[in-house]
Amino acid sequence: MTVKLGVNVDHIATIREARKIREPDPVTAALIAELAGCNGITAHLREDKRHIQDRDIRLLRGTITTKLNLKIAPTNEMLQFAVNVQPDLVTLVPENRQEITTEGGLNVAAKIDELAKFVMTLKSNDIAVSVFIEPETEQVKAAKKIGASFVEFNTGKYATAFDLGSMQEVDREISAIADMTVLAKKYGLRVFAGQGLNYRNVSAIAAIEGIEELNIGHSIVGRSVFVGMEKAVKEMIDILHRS
């Protein structure tokens, strides 16, 4: 089965927020990505609102026709926002105000009771829940315990190793993701992956049996600067189909 593509539009908003004006519009980018054939739109509403804004999410919810994956930190403010907006999927992620981008997976195992209540509230409002985690046994088991339906494995370490040419580390990360995908499926969890994936490194992750969808943003947005959003998305989809 060909892995699906979720397009993250955060960094269209990053460009917009550099000038604090109305363009480029991440909602327009999302619509173009859908027309190009992606399977869903991902947006991370950070607490510091450095890129995506509340209004963007509300417009995306009322506009896109595929799937809205809202990434949020597990806070009361974000919980209330998600319940009000009703995305198709909420992905819980860690946040550090000093980070450039998400630095690692959420430590679900350390917050099982707290996160279980969070997940229960979302699910009681008909919102599916995913957790962004490291490909580790402890975290997969914890995701099952809190009632998540999906896991998204952090591919950031893999991407860094690939860029550095550390092939032993690349192989180790691929094996870890593949093994944890098997474990997650055993527990009835559906599997996504993302972070740092681009046109050069995505094939090996896309080829892992059991991963349903990859969430990719920065590399597609960067490519779109030169070739346009539609072509950038189609190029990525073509790679996934050949993986």
C-alpha cells in the first residue's frame, strides 16, 4: 500500500508572520496541496503563535475537504480550542519556547494519567487522537495506555543522520521505526511518521511496511518557493508512489 501524504502548512505562515501581513496564506496553500493530491493538511498551533494562528485553523476547518490534523501541546487552552474547532485528528506534541522546530517526541510514558484524561476529553467529542513520539517500546505502550488511536513516529534523528552521512545511525533509526511500527500495529495503533523528511531522504521511511501516512512540511514549502506549491506536492507524491 502506498503511504499517504499529509502536508504541513506551518511554514507558509512562518513567511507571512515575518512581515505580520496577510500573505502568503496557509489556507490557500492547503487548498492547492489538496488539488495536487495530498491526503490531508497538518498545522501546528503553537502556544507562542509564532506561525499558525487561531484564525488559520478555523478557516482550514471550514475550507479543506480532506483531513485536518491539528498539532497541539497538551494544555487546557489548546484542549478547549480543539474541542471548539473539531479537527479530524489532534496530534499531541511537546513544545519548548526556545526550539526552532519540534526537537523530540512527547514523553507519554511520564504523563500517562494526565494525558489519558486529555485523550478521553477529545475522544468524547468525536476527535481522534495521535501522539508524536520517539520510536521506543515504552512510548508505544504508553500511547496504547492513554487511549490514543494513532502514533506518529519522530523521524528527526533519522533525517539528521542522513544529512551527516552517518549510515550506521541511519540504518539503526530505520530499524527502530520499522520494529516499533510492528509493535504499534500489534496494539491496534495506526502509524504515521514525520519530522525532517525531504525529497532526498523520504524513500526509506515510505518503504516501511505499516506506516500509513507521512507528515511533511518544511521541505515542500521550501521547494514550492522555486516551483510552486502544486508541483512541489506532486513531486513528493511521486516519490512516495515509487517507494
